[in-house]
Amino acid sequence: MTTLDTASVRTPPLQTKLPAVGTTIFTVMSALAAETGAVNLGQGFPDFNCDPKLVNDVTAAMQQGLNQYPPMAGVPALREAISRKIEALHGHHYRAADEITVTAGATQAIITAILAIVRPGDEVIVLEPCYDSYVPNIELAGGVVVRVPLTPGTFRPDFDRIAAAMSPRTRAILINSPHNPSATVWSQQDMLRLQELLAPTDIFLISDEVYEHMVFDGQTHQSAARFPGLAARAFIVSSFGKTYHVTGWKVGYVAAPAALSAEFRKVHQFNVFTVNTPVQHALAQYMADPKPYLDLPAFYQHKRDLFRAGLARTRFKLLPSEGSYFQCVDISEVSDLGEADFAQWLTREIGVAAIPLSAFYGDGFDQRVVRFCFAKKDETLIAALDRLAKL
Ligand SMILES: Cc1ncc(COP(=O)(O)O)c(C=O)c1O
């Protein structure tokens, strides 16, 4: 046996596949908020607990011994419950057997859909500002990211620019409504326009609908499931984390036509295989009652209104918040700083953490807007507003 020359011990150099990816702004701002004792309205997660019934249901499932691998596509009862919900809300039937797959949150659903359909060199259209996982996911699949800005100021989709970005190499387009970070909601007209645009093409749609139950002022969530021309080409993604205040449980799902679901499951099988068993059983039981998700718009609209009423007394200019649990504000009357510096200053000096919108653009576009998350206890929002009142 030869002895190892310790001088030769080395870690091989690694060429990163994702050179542009560093620590996310969400982690940075949450760490700064913790360090400075700021009220954290940065990262998007509730600071209140979920329904204790849900926790009891998970505990009961564990105690019943439901602790081993579930079926690869998800616990059948949960897939049935998802299928019934989509049909009741949007009038489109997805077969639980081969059109619904339970995932480890929306994040895994999105990367799995992308890996299933995007081949090296394929173009994928993203609408900026966009959720931070989309671009690295496309790059990992070897795809080419085609960035189309939402209309500056209003964040509405600009269909002329989307049409101009479409090419024979376009494999997919990613949309997100209700939208993180802008809190806009696509209208029925928007979805019809998209349906019309995609009709003559073979472009797939990945529709990120994680905030589907947070739509305000009596509007209806326009799921891609409602539009046959979109549903036929769509991977619809949702997240129980958002709907039931359990972001740490990381359970979501994808609904897609059988042929697309089959490809999706091939990738899913070898990147997660299966998702947490007792949580799936508990969710299946909990979903029998539609009240929790039907009550969600009013629950969050109250928080939005409380937060907006307080912000209206500051010099921030409030942007509309039609859906999601975010509120964006224009900072130009409050400060001369750029967004990122302003977010740091706000955290350190005023004691409230926010996220600069530039974090959602590839080129760091700065339009003097920051995002607050109002998925917080009323007292947390009131504490933040007390601090913001000086602005
Ligand atoms: C637009 C959007 N998509 C996807 C996700 C990820 O959801 P999950 O926690 O279920 O992975 C989030 C979470 O913040 C989001 O805002």
C-alpha cells in the first residue's frame, strides 16, 4: 500500500455552472434584520402559525405509521383533493392518476418542469421582474433566458414585447399571477391575449400560481386551467406553503396534461422521487374543507388594508396591491438612495427590512421601488408602521 503524499491532497477546481448566483438578497436582508433587530418585512413568509388542526392531522398521520415512501406522484387522496379543488374553482378536470403530481414545494415543481422540457439552446421567456429561481433553473437546463420586461410603472404584461421575443427556438414562457414582487394580477383579458398569442405555436406555459388564493377586491384568480388553449400546454404550479401558512413544509403540486405530466414525472422520479408522506395525508384531509382557502382573500385583504392605511401617512408612493402578500412602494419622495442602499438604510436606521425590486431583474434595474411583505401578525405590521411613520 502506498502512503498518500499529503502535499498532493487537493480539492479539484470547480467551474461554476451558475456564475451569476451568489447569496440571495432575501438571505442578506433577513440576516441584517436579525442582526439589527429590525421588523422583517423582507422575506415572504408568515410570522404567525398555521391552523393547529393541520399540525394535529400531521401528528395523527405519523402516529398511524404513515411514515414510509408514498407513491412517486403523491398520495392518491391528496391528488384527488387537488383535482376536485381545481375543477370546483376553475372548471377544468385534471385526472388525479396521471395529471397531478405532488412536489417538494413550488420551487421543485418549477425546476422539474424546466428540466423536463428545456433542451440545451432552447429559449425560455421570463417576464421581469421575476422570482429568483426561474433564471438559474433555465440555465441549469442549458436553456437561453429571454428576458421581457413587464411594463415599467404598472407591471402589466406587454404583449407586443412578448410577441416580439417569441421565436422558433422558444420552448416555454413562464408567467406568475398573482405576481411576486409587484402584486399585480393578470386579468381574464390578459390570459385570453396570451392564449391567442401561443395558439399557433408549440410553446409550453409554466404558470406559477402559488399566490392563487390571495386575490383582492372581489377579483377572481385567472388560472391557466380556465383557458383550454393554455391548459393544454401548461404546467400549473401551486404551493401549500403559501395557502396554508406552512412555507417550511415545502409541499406543492403541478397540474398538467397527461403527456406533459408523464415527462414531468420522469424527472421528478430522479430528483426527489417522493414527497413527505404524513404531510400529504394531513393536507388531503384538511382540503376536504374549502373554507380555509376561500377565506384567505379576506384574511390577507385586511392585512393589506391595515398596512396601506399606515403607509398612506408616509411619503412613500403606494403601488397597487391586487394580489399576493406584497406591497410595493416608490421611495423617490423619501430618499435619494438607490433601492439596494435604501433597503439597507431602512433596515439599519428605521428598523424595517424590505427587498429592493432590482433583486428581481437580471441587470439590477433600479426604479426606486422596494417590496414589503404583509404576511405578518397585525401587531408586527403596526410595529413596522410605527417605525415607518417618521418617513
Ligand atoms: C412566485 C413564487 N414562486 C414560487 C415560490 C416557491 O414556493 P415554495 O416555497 O412552495 O417552493 C415562491 C416563494 O416565495 C414565489 O414567490
